[in-house]
Amino acid sequence: LKPFGRSSQTPRACFACEGACAGTGTMTAEAAAAAWEGTPANTEQVVNSPRVSVPVEYNARDLMLYALGIGSLDPRFVYEHDPLFAAFPTYPICLTFKGDSHDALPFPSPAMRSFPFPIFKGFKVGLDAEKIIEKVAELPPRGASLRLVGGVVGVHQKGSGALVESAYDLCDDAGKVYYKIISGTFQVGAHGFKDAGVTHSRNIPPPAGPPTHEVEVPTSLHAASLFRLSGDYNPLHVDPRVAEVGGFDTPILHGLCTLGNTTRAVLDAVAGGDQRRYRSVRMRFKSPVLPGQTLVVKMWQTTPTEVIFETLVKESGQTCISNGKMELTPQASL
């Protein structure tokens, strides 16, 4: 959730800078272009460039801090001596910010800056668009030193701009993959480029009929102050002056915090919170959430292993998460 640039449009979800705002939380199109000076404008070159490998690291305390930041009090995620203690399954998205640091970070962080990101002609503002987080193997619960390997894999014209998608593998030095992550960013106003690479974006409308489950998830007034300690130190979420520059009346909640709260609500409702059944989650950011607001998560269980969902803000009625889908592993029969 990182704004860059100013837009005359009503602010939507979180904005994604993926880099160069020099610690202010905002940047102009000129600053963005300068930040990635030398990034090829040719989209084929962008998607075919060598993948970047960045060291990342976490410990058990990081896992517990993240779980608290998304509102969990489940001992399986917040108590290191619980026999089922594990990483909440969306934790790895934080490593794209955190890298291997165990301290407060500048924004953008060194890990963020390690991945080149193209800025196209006509760029006005960047919007954090979509996330996909797929678990391939269980993360070691006591911590690990791993690598995040990835880069841009797709650039496609979408309406008034470009959808730029990056893909990352979270793996160890031996090549074992633990997670696969897709991060999509929409560049408003981008033009003058050719489509290249692949797209993972899908429209997933909710089924007709009432939801199978509907859960209210309150958020804390201090949620952003706690969640940022997991690696996303964008001042947009805590500094009213930066929020105003970004086009908001007040600091907004991290979109990834909304993602975590939503995933927690779905996993609790359909799998008893058992992270071992989590296979993947995907969702699209639609509108901002303010700390202290209540999320309403609506779920349609279409099969025993697939759940479609959307999230609304109770106070405004606006949809903040759309095109949501969680995939589960089958429940054990014995």
C-alpha cells in the first residue's frame, strides 16, 4: 500500500510504489522514472530480464508479531510453545518488504529497491492491484534464512493503464520452494507499450445466492502501528501529513493488513483456522480501510476445497476486497 504520485481521482485502495518515494510515501512520475533509470522500456526486455535473488530472514518472533498485526489471538500463531505453532500462511508477503532486516526500515526498503520495476510513458499514479500467495511447503516455524527470487513477468494494457505483474519464489539455498507470490500493480495512464509476458489476473464474481458464511472482523485503531512492524514502514499508514499528500484525509490501513484479516476470517470459517489446509489465496484491492473500521467478509463455499469471498467495510458499505478465492487441501478422512 504505497502511493506514488498524485491523482485527481478519488483515492481507491492502496497505492503501490514498489520503490522510490525517498521515505515520504509519495513520488511523482518523474521521480519514479528516475528511480529506475536504466530499466528497459521495451516490455519484452522487461519480462525476459534475469530474475533477481534477495536474501530474506525471519524468526519465530516475526511470525507472532505478524499474527498479532492481523488481529489473531490463536495460540497456533501467537504462542511459540503451542504444539501446532506455525506461520500464518500469508506471512511471506511481508518478506518482500522486510528482506533480511530485524530493525525498522526506510521506505522503500532495500529489499523493495532490489527488484527493478518499469515505469511507462503517461504514468500518473500506481495502484496496488492484486495478490496471489500460494503455499508449496510449510515454513520452518522457528525461523529461516531464505531467498526471494523474482521479477516482472507480465505487462498488459488494462483500461486506462498498465497491469504490471511480478512473480516471486521463496526458496532456500538448495532450491526448495516454500511459497510462490504474484504481485500486480496498476499504472494509471500508462500507454505506448506492447503487451508482453503472462497475466495471472482473473475475474472471480461471487456466486448467486446468499453467502455460506458471513463474518464481521473488527480492526483496532492501532492496527497500522502494529502491522508496520512486520516490514512495511510506509509512513502513509501512520503519518497524517503523508496521508494528506497521498490524497487521503487520514492514514489508511495497510492493504496487506486487510488481506491478512480477510484470509484469517475465511480460514477460521471454513477450516477451523487450520493453516495446514491452506493452499493459496488471491484477491484484488478495491478501496481503502481505516484503522478501527469493521470488515464484513462474505464467503461462498463452492466445493470442499474452494471458497469465493469478498470483503466490505461495514461503516461505509464499500467493497474493499473483491475477486477473492481461497483454495484448501482436502480434509483428512480419518
